[in-house]
Amino acid sequence: MKPSQVKNILKTVEVVNFNLPDGTTVPEHFHVTEVGLITKKFIDCGGTVRNESVVNFQLWDANDFEHRLKPQKLLNIIELSEKVLGIGDFEIEVEYQSTTIGKYDLDFNGKDFVLLNKKTACLAQDQCGIPAEKQKVKLSESNNQQNCCSPGGSCC
């Protein structure tokens, strides 16, 4: 999800909630302590130099239980960050503290924002010797029975 999408959603909702991947909800007294731009320059395992930029939202669960972040306030924070930091419409990565700082992708389920688990991946699979995933075919459903081995056939 990108900031433009979040801003459009914030214009239509009455409350801002974030659900964690396990189905629990970030406590409603959370703060958005950062909206920023993170740029990473790196070399993948195949030797290709890569640049990656994400918009970072950091959520913090404080002990001020009466705090509630209103949609307009979050919209203002995002717009100020775009103006002051020159943030582009990049994918959003959300940081949230559980047992350690977790990083999540962001989605919306029609009512609440949803934090999605991020996964690692090899960006140079063709150079690392990782075979492409083969298409799984049930031989029993094959239209080309001539190439299938069968009892009494000449291929087995």
C-alpha cells in the first residue's frame, strides 16, 4: 500500500485501527512516532547493485491510555512528511514493537489497516542456482496419454 492509498482511506474512515497478522489489534492508544523515507542501496547475491525506497510508519504503544489518533491527524502527518521530506508514493513499511521491532507490509480490509508479515527472497535466483518452480501436473489428467507410462506399455 502506498501513501496515496492511505490518504484516500483516511478521508473515509472515522477511526484508525491496525490489525496484526495474528488477528490481534494494535492498542487503540498507539502513536505514529515516525513517518519517513528509508532508502537502501545494496548488492544482491548475484552482484547486482540495487536501490530500494520505502515510506516508513513507526507505531508506538505508549501508556497514555486516553490517546486516540484521528484520521485527519494522521493525514496531516503524512502530508507534512511528503512536503518537508519530499517523500514519493513508495510502498509503506510499518514498524511495530512486539518482542522485537517487527517490519510489516500494509493493507486495508475495508474497515481497518492490516499489518502483513514481510518475507525475504533471493533477488538473483537465476544466478544463485535456485531452480525455477516447476509446474505440477497430474499425469492422470494429462491429455497426452501416449507419453505416459502404463502397464504393458513400451516406455517402462
